[in-house]
Amino acid sequence: MDGSSMSGQERQILQSIEEHLRSDTRLDRRLSTMTPAWTVRARTALLAVRATTVVMLLMGAALCLAAAVREPTAAVLVVLGLAWAAALTALAGLIGRRRRRTR
């Protein structure tokens, strides 16, 4: 809220509330060490994906697919699944970021 639009009494009340909150050291410590939830961090990282990252992940997934076709062992299939999951997740993040920009 802009300070110039508040009356003098409102500014005094706000100042007293801020002083009271600053005096609470336990609250101050909790707020200063607070980190966002893992979902917020994951979403932030996902929205930071670049197109080159997606292209590289898709190329890696395609190589894994070629290896799985040639020799379909359990380990190769697990790596293939993980590579495609990573590539599709990164692609979803890229699409989400581009959709946010166009709004």
C-alpha cells in the first residue's frame, strides 16, 4: 500500500504494528530462514527450462529408444522411461512458460 494515501493516524498504527513485529525475535528468525515449499521450487525450476534443454533431452531419449530397440533389457527400458519422462516434463515446463508470456 502506498504510504502517501494513508492518513497520519493510519501511518502511526502501521508503524506501531511493524515495531511490534520486529521486536518478536522468534518470528523474525522463522521468517528470515523460511524457504518455499518443494512444489514452489520445482515449479520455478520447471518454468526456467530453455528450448535447447528440451531438444537435448529429446535427443537423449531418442538415443535411449534406439538402444532399447536394439537390446531391450530391463535396465535399458528403465533408462528409456526416465529419459522420456524428463524430456516430456521439460517440454511441459517450456510450454507453460510460453503460455504465461502470451497472457
